[in-house]
Amino acid sequence: MSMLDAKVEDTTAMPHSLKEASKEELVDFVIDGVQAMGEVIGTTFAYKLIADYCLFRLQQIHEVGYRHQLDECDDQDRALAWARDAGHLQAMMATLKEIQCGPQDFQCPLED
């Protein structure tokens, strides 16, 4: 048996979904994944890039929620709440882009 064959037997299969996971399992999963990405990239900028993408996805989700509430549910109050939150997320992204995270940070170039 090769070393690779032994590794396959030793590994635990990753669950297909964490929808039923506990709070602790979700937090552990996210922390492990973010730390792994940070280690691969190897700079502080990795965490800024991860945060920026997460904020971007949340903004997209809130824009879809806004359109759904307005177009399909005809609920202007809920639509406005989704739109307001999308705006908050935009503001967070704008603020994050202004925080310098080293020479690799292409979002906020170093000043001369």
C-alpha cells in the first residue's frame, strides 16, 4: 500500500452541507478556512481580500432581496430594509478599501 492510499483511508469525508451544523461547527469551519487561505497567501492583505469578497457577496444578496421584495412580494417596507442594508455593506466596502494592508494591497496603493 502506498502512502497516498493510506492517506485516503485516514481522511474524514467533508460533509456536503453544513446547513444543519451547530454554531460551533460553523465557526470552526469558517475560521479554519480563512486561516488556511491566509497562510497560503502569506500576507495581512489576504484577510482584507477575504473580507472584501464576503462584503461584496452580502451586498449582492441584499440587492437580490430588495428586488424580490419589491417586484415579487410588492412589499416596499421590506424592500427598503434590504436596500438600506445593501447600502451599509457598500459603505463598509468603501471603508475597507481605504485601509492599507501592505505592499501587496492593490486596492489601496501605498503613498509615495
